[in-house]
Amino acid sequence: MKRILLIATGGTIASRYTKNGLSPQLSGEELLSFVPEAKEFCRTEVVSPFSLDSTNVRYTHWLELEKVIEENYDRFDGFVICHGTDTMAYTASALSYLVQNSRKPVVLTGAQRPIDLPVTDARTNLLDSLRFASHEEAHDVSIVFDGQVIAGTRAKKERTQSYNAFSSINYPPVAVIQEKRIVFYIDDAESVKGGPEFFHNLNPRVFLYKLIPGSEGKILKLLLPDYDALIIESFGVGGIPDYEEGSIGEALREWQEAGKTIVMATQVTHEGSDMSVYQVGQVIKDAFDLPESYDMTLESTVTKVMWIMAGMRDPAEFKRLFYKTINHDILFNKV
Ligand code: ASP
């Protein structure tokens, strides 16, 4: 029988109504009491490093989760993290960079409704997650939600209310779960060779700047002292506005001269960036030699930059790591 460590961190799945709205109240043991069927296929232990609405989860918590997984790696066959849905895609992406090449699965799950309500998605999601984490072919970091298994770097919360809250972006789901049956679409367990690789640092000095029509560069100059990397959430396939007043190009030049990292991404969820298509993109890409996110999600782009920037600043090495495929995060990585 598989040994699974349930890591309870709060979220709606563990929430109860209070006079100020929902807040996490249930322990990991209480969560497990709602899925007694899991005893048929796994033995569980519980740990709870924190219990938060995931609105309050940040990079320190991602490092804490990595530590729990690393310290317990040899004792368990898989890990299930119960987590709020709001920032789950960020946590799954961050863990994809902090725990690499793991033959043992790390599964994140949560719910749109608390587990102790009569009508809820929570019990199915938790049971599916334990089932998937107990499967021989499961590996690396993923999100299990509403019957889908999504690679940890490919998930995005696209719905605030419905049970199908998460989509797999620019990549197929790794698997689907239908009752007791797991159907793999990406069946690549044998490609995970050697042991897991754990990382212990992230650089939180990363700023994500979303363009709107008329955005000016002035704000970027103010941000410069406090950040090491700037990700620009541009329009469409990618471009930077070019008007006289408050030039963004001029601000980018200052960032680059200060030795900071600039990455281009897009605010369009599906199909990714390609700055070579339009003059407004190509000119900037050439002038600044900027890496771009291509088909990566924003959540992955942000956390990958935090992971790379924890260790190094060299632009060539940055690019090499940024375009390296980790846990299915990027496909269009031709430099
Ligand atoms: N606000 C909650 C959280 O992210 C939402 C949820 O879990 O669905 O913790």
C-alpha cells in the first residue's frame, strides 16, 4: 500500500463560515475523515506547516513546502498538498522549480466549496488527488482538480466559482481521472532518471508590470532600486508602445544599464508570445536582446525568474535556464 503525506495548508477546502466570511479551520485529519475510501489504496500521515487563505501565501511558504517534501522524501511514495485555489497555480509552478526530476508525485489540490458542505467538489478532488499520488506512473508536480491532472507549470485559475476552476494552458492535461480510472495523456514516467533535485532559494525581487494603452515608463524608473527583474505583461504576441512622452524604451535602457533582468510576456492567456511578428516587438527584442515567455504561463514565468535569479545574474546563463524545459513549462524554446 502506498504511503502518502498529506500537507494541509488551508484554503476553501478546509474553510468554515465565520462572521467575517470563509476562513481555514479544518485540520488535515478532519479533511481525511471526509474521504474514508482512500484507506483502500493508501496509508496517510498529515502535516500542516501553515493554515492560510492562499491570498496570504508567498515565496517563504513555497520554500517551507519544499523543505517539508525534501525532509520527508524517503519516507513517503507521494505528497498531496491541500491549498487554496487563488494562488495554487503560483505554488505549483514554484514547486516545479524547487523540486525537480521527482519520480514521486507532488499533487496540489483544493476546492471551490468547503469539504463539510453537503454539495461540494472537495471530496472528489481530495480523493482523486490521493488516488493519483498513489499511482505508479505519477511523478513531478501537478494540480489535480475537477477530474483533470495538470502539469504544475501549466495551470491557471480561469474561473472564480465553477468546479472547473483550472485550465491547462498551451499544453494538454497530463491525465484525466474518471472515478477509479486514471487515463494518462502524457505517459513519460520512464524519462525521470536519477534522483530528485531540491532547490532552497528564490529571489522575490521580481516585478510584473501589466501594460495598458497609454502606459508610461516613469513608474519603471521608480521601481528600479527595489527590484532585480522586470516581467512586462505586454499586448498580444508582444510589443512595447513607442510614444514620445514617458518612453518605456528609455526606462528599459536604465534597467539594463543597471544590470537588471527584463523578460517579455503577454497578457493573453492562450497561445503565447512571439515578439518577432510585429515591428513594435522585433525592434525592442533586438535593441535589448530580451528573453520572452513564449508559451509559458505568467505564473511559471514569474516563479521561474524568481528561481533563476536566486542563484545568478549572468544574462547568457539566465537565458539558457529560462528556455530550458522544466516540468513541461515551455515548448517554443528556440532561442
Ligand atoms: N480564497 C481561497 C484561497 O485561495 C479560495 C479557494 O481556496 O478556493 O485560499
